[in-house]
Amino acid sequence: MNPIIEFCVSNLASGSEKAKEILEQDPNLDVIEYGCLSYCGQCFESLYALVNGDVVTGETAEELVENIYSYLEENPMF
């Protein structure tokens, strides 16, 4: 089972699209796009994704990717 990375379509339009594209290249991740993840306040404030259900943020798409991989290292699934 791969880690699940979820993106909100509104946040993708705000700049996290590049992070999604980078993460989709990793065959060890399941990257999913939703219409809304109901984290509107977070979505307004910064780029974010849900990683196995937890919010991970970044100021830039590159930082978001780095923070997602850091989160996965610190919180292994097994």
C-alpha cells in the first residue's frame, strides 16, 4: 500500500499543481485530486496537501514536495 497524497483542485489552481506533477512521477505514491477537501482556511493561507489524512503545507510547490517527503520519512506507514 502506497502513501496517499490528496490535492484540492482550488489549491492546485493556487500553485500546488507543480507539486502534484512532481509527486505523480513517484511510483511509490498514490496522488489523487479532489474538487474540495473541506480545508478552505488552509487552502486560502498556503499550498497544502493531505498526506495519509494529515495536512502538510509549503510556501512554494518545491517546499511542499520537500515537506511531504519529510513527513513521509518521519511518519512511516508501517
